[in-house]
Amino acid sequence: MKSSRFWAWATFTVGALYFFVPLIATLEFSLRMRRGEYSFDAYRVVFGDDRFQATFTYSVVVAILTILLGVLVVVPTAYWIRLRMPHLRPVVEFITLLPLIIPAIVIVFGYIRMYGSSSPLPFLATARGTDALLIIGYATLALPYMYRAVDTGLRTIDVRTLTEAAQILGAGWTTIISRVILPNVLIAVLSGAFLSFAIVIGEFTMASLLNRPAFGPYLQNIGANRAYEPAALAVLAFAITWACMSVIQILSRFAPKSANQPR
Amino acid sequence: MADTFLSIQNVRKDFGATTVVNDFNLDVERGEFVSFLGPSGCGKTTMLRMVAGFEEPSAGRIMIGGVDVTNLKPNKRDIGMVFQAYALFPNLTVAQNIAFGLRVAGVSRAEQEARVKEMLSIIKLPDFGSRYPYQLSGGQQQRVALARALAPSPKLLLLDEPLSALDAKVRISLRDEIRAIQKRLGITTIFVTHDQEEALSMSDRIVVMYGGKAEQTGTPFEIYNRPATRFVASFVGTLNLLEGRVASSDRGAVEVDGQTIELGRPIEAEAGKPITLALRPEAVSLGETNGREQGLSGTIGDVHFLGSVIRVKVGVGRNAVMLDTFNDPASPPPVAGTPARIGFSPRDVLVLAD
């Protein structure tokens, strides 16, 4: 009994050290820009940099649009698969896993070939078009996380009976999805959204090869040319991620309790 | 039927190679409460789902109020439905749940509120409007589901085993409540159940279903007292079966375990053929024919003392006849293994068609 507890704590400590030591080291390093004392100089430099503000804003906007696109594509699809075509689920799951197997660089080269300025769909001919393509590409990258999150959320409610209950009350598909299905899987959608956000904020390959002013290429650029600022940026990125997680935690407190199953 | 409201005509439903509902016909009058009763897999729920529009009939048609709705989508049928699994929207309050149908129909907010208030008072949960479904008990949830189904004033109410997820006590009180509300609103209702007691106590008429077919349609009194088929007789209520042989078709004489009983009415089967007779436990009494016209000799089998009632099994040859007698403090209960006579009236003997 006592020894098993010892090992549990030992494992926990090793794990915690493995996770926290690099983080603390990075934090410590980011505070040492001024020689001989701790200061927030590195952060001041980062926040004062116009390119930081511009690229970060750009990436946040792209992330939000990616999430919207992902929700619009994934929620109806996952819902329809659960409701009407459960036999297709393995196929769809496989398709949603493809972005994990196919490297982003392959996808982006495919895009460049398919949607170049001389192609029938010249997405890349304009900056806005390229932005749209980037969002579509990000939605693809986020697909595995988004789909799984939403599908898990749908599993907790009785999709079929709720759909039928809404139908017999006169509701059409738009009403059913927006007023019945989506609110009940909102927490799942939000966790999918959070994962999408995390992916998009740090993504480098696509943004760089499509030559968009995103946060990822900026990070890379700073990392190659500066000493303290990249550490500050890394800490900031962690802070943003954790803030997102906290928001999800708080939101899940307000999640509707699933009470439609007979007890 | 002068006032047929719902008419189901020659409906059949196939799932692949299996026929789940076969040649189903039923006319339901306005305001009538009709139950579909049968064991699981008999097609009763599928038939109900076809009325709702969730399944499409493979053949036949369904008319509501004189309009052919066979190919109409569920959300255009103007039907209210209560599901076994409650199916309240977990993200909406009780009031929002009840108002859902009204909101979809574009009813004004003031009217919605008035109607919700009215429905809440009908289901006797006037102060529950702002609660969420998970804060309610099963019985309360099902009452809200009923209110939600009735709020848009549908033409037809469908109840799909609404009581089977509830515990026994709640089931009985809610049963009476549903029937009272249905009568008060005068809404035509179809109720699906596998519980014969529910069907018998609530319905104007019962359709007993078996193997996708309507075995018998009739009032609870008819179904119980004059079951048309062997299945109906055995599924509804308890029944004692007597295997015998026809002695005379004209006189209705049947030989059971070497003893002859006379039904006093002709039997369709020929003399010498095997036949099954059935008797309800309450139609049989213990003791020397006891003023009844017919009797059989047998041996007392199991005796169960249930307090006010004593349940006795009497063996007559290979047949076992169960009967209840009231507990009489002056005389001790019968003893197993002793010979006994049972008496019954020929009127109460059911001749079962197989």
C-alpha cells in the first residue's frame, strides 16, 4: 500500500519535472534580457513590435474564421452520419484522420498546383483568395480534432429521439441543428474550437509557403534572429493556450445537463 | 363510422425482406383513445411511427381528417407525440420546451406565454416553467413532454410507451392523468404499450397486435371477455387452457380428461377433433359445482395464501386450472393433493381458434 503510493508520487514528480522544468527555464530566460536583473524588457519589445501585433491579429482572425468554417462543415456532417448513415462512420473517421497522415507541406503544394493564378480556380491570384485558401487548409488540418470532439458530444445526447421530437413539433432541419443539436454539443464544439485555435495560432508551413503574414512565420523569424524575445513569445503562447483551456472549463460548468435519457 | 378522423388503410411495412406490419386497417373516431397492444416486435411502434411520418409505408395509405398524409413529412402533419425516452430538449427550460412548437409555428410571444402557462396548469406543474429538464423527476419530465406535445393544439396525439420508463406508482397516477387530460381536450389519441393493464384501463378501443397484424380490435370489455384468437386470449389477462376433444358438435359437448362438459351451443369443429377451451380465473369457483351448471373433478395442486385471496391451482388431467377464492376465516384453505371439484358457467368458456 505504502510503496504503491510512493511510486505513484514518484511517477507524478518525474512527469511534472519533465513538463515544468523547460517551461520554467524558458520563463526565467525570457526575464533576463537586462543584464544582472529580472525584467519584462523582452515582453516590452515583443508587445511594442508592430509585426507582432499585425501577425497575431491576422492569425486570431484566421483562427476564428477557421473555427466557423469547421463548425459549419463538421456539425451537420457528424450529425447526419449519426442520424442517418451510421454505417459510413468508419469511412468518415478515416477521412478525418487523413490530415494527420498527410503532411501539411504536401497539402500546400497540392494547393499551389491546383489553385495557381492560371488554374480554373485561381485562389492564389489575389491576397483575399489566398487568405480563403489558408482558412480552408486550416479547417482541413483541424478536421481530426473538430470531428472527434463533435462526435463525442453527439454521443452524449439521444440524437435520434431529440431530432424526431423537434420534427414532430414542426421544426425543419435548420431549426433542429441550430436550436436543438448545436446548443447541446456546444461544449464539445468549443473544445474542438480551442484545439483549432491552438493549431492555427502556431501553424508555420502553410502560412509560410502561401506567404501570408501569420504569427507562425513571425515566430520563426524572431527565433532565428533574436535571443530573448522568442522565449517571451513561447511563454505568451503557453499563457494563451492555458487561458483558452480555463475558458472551456468555465463554460463547461454551464453545459446543459443531459437529462433526456431515462434513469 | 360517421366521424372517422384517422384512417389507416391496408398499410404494410417491409424492412428489407422482413414484413414488420402487414395489411393493417384501422379507423379511429374523433376524440377516441385507441391503444396498440402487443409484445415487443409486433409492429405496434412501427405502425405508430408511420402515422407520425418517421417511417414510410411500403404499401397502403394513411388519412388524417380526410387528408392523405402518407407521403407528408413529420413536421407538416400537425401531430403531437410523446416518446418513451421523454426527449425533452436538455438545453431549454420547461417553459421553452413547451413553447418550442409554438415558436416554430411563429406564434406571438404573448400568446406563447399564455399557452405555456395554461399547459403548466393542466399538467399541474405551475411553478416549474424556469426549471431545466435535469432538475425534474421522470414523471415530471414526461408530463412536460405531454404538455409540449399538446401546446400547439395538434390534430392527433401519439404516445409511444410513455410510461414504461417510470416506476410503478408514478405509472399508475400518470396513466389516469393522461386519460383525464385527453378526455378534457377531446384529442384523438393513439397509445402504444406492451402493458395490458395500461391498455385495458385507459382505452376506448384496443388493437391487439401480433406478428405485424392486428389480431383483434375492440373495446377493453370485448378484448378481455371475448378474445377472438388464441393469442389475444393468452396475451390479455390470465387464462386457464383446457385441452379436450369434441364429443358432439351440435350439443357442444367436449371431453376433457375423460369427463364431459356441455357448452349448450354448437361448436364449429367436428366430433373427435382436438379443441382448446379457455376460462378466466374469475369465472371458476372451487367446490361442488356451487350453483354453476358445469363442473370438473381434479386434484388440488399449489395453494398460495395471499392474504385476502387464496390462489389455488387445480389439476384436471394434464390441465392446470388456476382460480382465486376469498379467504374465509371460518374455513381453512384447501390442502394440496386432495381431490376437488371446480364449477363454471358454460357462458364463460371460450372456444379458441388457433
